[in-house]
Amino acid sequence: ITPTSVAATAVWSAALQAAMADGDQAADSAQASAEEQLPETPSTPAQAPAEEQLPETPASPAQEQLPESQATPAEAPAPQESTAEEGKASQQIAQQQTTQTPSTSSAPPRNDYATFKEMLKHPSAQPLTARLQDFVRRFPDGLSREKAAERIHKFLSEMQEWMLSEVAVFAADADEECQANACEGLEKFLLSRLHSRIFAVEKADLSEDELLKRVVDSLSWVTFSHLGGPPVDTSLLALAVEQLQTMDKFKVPRDKIVCILNACRVINDVLKRAINESGSGGRPLSADDFLPLLIFSVILANPPRLQSNLEFVAAFRHPSRLVAEDAYFLTALQSAVAFVKDAGPKALDVSE
């Protein structure tokens, strides 16, 4: 299997380091996610980050919580900041690997989205709130995904610049990280309210989801040996499978990306452990190691509405934030799905 969009092997090391560092900062965005709810009727996701269901009970800052489920408007974590789900993933994979103990940060948990919503209550933020509500109220139904994304990105770009320069409560936060968190909060606040009008809006979306589900179901007989990857303990993929299945429960692109990142980081850790146990610990991980295991995880998980979720993230995550690791692992998952769609005897290393 030769993946089409793979970065240099150094990316894998960076991804693993990010996974370890992100674990403890996860609880922040999680708490806020339990506070808002979409006015519209939610779509019904599977067990993952993104859409409307029963209202969640707010957790204390120290509690770990999913970035945001459909029950409550999703809250995407700020750049370089993980949700509680990321922390959960790091902790569980650490338990799986007795030969390695990932290091974690001792920084206290933060909740940037809760902070953003509190700042919206400041008198100077009233014009911003009014503009957001007006945009949601006037947002037209029936737009294509491309047109809807173009309209939303343009509005967010304008609002971010205006918010950080003219709205006193946000302009006062000159710190780059605080401003980045505010922009994340703005995206989450807006898209959680538009979710029902922009998710799976194309006529072919539902049929594509169903077709992909049937294709993956038909590959349930596939074992990892059919994919030509290195020998690994596939039982350690349970958490990666769970994360892929959880993606559909969340409303906003960032929360869905968190699930993708978690799954990919688990796969990285499983591969690293397998290589160490094989006595090849000095060999760096490669895309030829990683992609087969990601494909196998997709087959095991068969995530609900996978095609629609990938299209949604790719279209509605603001381009300025769909970069680096987020973009890389999203592309890797898209490549895995493309492989599954076209899987045949030659690709699966079986005779016809």
C-alpha cells in the first residue's frame, strides 16, 4: 500500500510528541461543550464528537469530558490544545503499553470555550454577539457545501479580525495564544448553531455514506495480514476504533478532528511498540507502516456517516487552522477511505 499524501517520517515523531503533550491540557474545551445546545433538531450521530442529543451535565474543570456531543453544541479546542477526549486517549494507550509510559504535562486544566462564552457576556462584546446571531438567522438553506463553506469562511475571517481589534474584551488579550483560542471559540460558537443546515447537505451524501458502510461491511473478513503491514497486536487498536466511531457525535470540525488525531496517535503508539518488540527500535515509522493499520482500523470501526464527516471537516474547518498535523491526519484518513472503496484482490493480497 502506497499512501498518496504522506509527510516525511519526522512528522510521525512530532505527532507522538504532540500526543503526549496534549494529554493533560484536554479538560479545558471539554467543560464548555456541555453548556450550549443547538436550537435546531439535531442529527443523530454515533458515539463520537459532534451533534445533538440529550443535554449534558456540566462537568467540573477537573473532570474529563468529550469535546462535545450532539446533545450539546460541540466545542472545538483551541490550536495546540486538546480536548478531554485527547487526554483520555493518551491515558488509555499508556495503560495498554506496559513497555512505555508517556510523559504528561502538569499544567492545570483550562476551558477556553467556557472563557470565550463568558467574554461574550461583556458589554463590549454585545455587537459581536448580535452579528453572530444575525448571520445564523439570515443564513440561507439549500446552499451547496462549497457555497456554504465559502460564506462561512469569509464571515469568520472578517469577524476574527474585527473581534481582535475592535471588541475591547478580546482586543485586550494581546497574547497570541489567547487570541487563537478566541478564534477557535468563534468558529465553534457559529458552526454549532449552523450544524443542522450544513452537515450532509449534498443530495449524494446519505447514499455515499450507505454505500461506504456496505463496502466496509463486506470487508469484515479481512485480516491485517491481507494489508501487508508489519506484524502488530491488533487488539491494541480498540481505542483507535472507538475514536473513529465517536467522531459522528460531535458538531464542529475541530472536535471531529480531535477524534481523528486520537485514533492516529493510538496507531502510532501501537506501531512504535511493535517495532521496539521486534528489535528494530532504531527504525523510524513510515507511511507504509501506518496506512495499512489505519485502513484496518477503519474496517474494524466502520464509523457512521464517515464520508459525510470527512467532507464536513474538510469543507468547514477554517483554512487557516486546517494545517500541519490536523491536515496531515485528515488526508491520511481520506486516503484510507479511498483505498477501502476500491479494495480488490490485488490490493488485499489475495488471489482472485
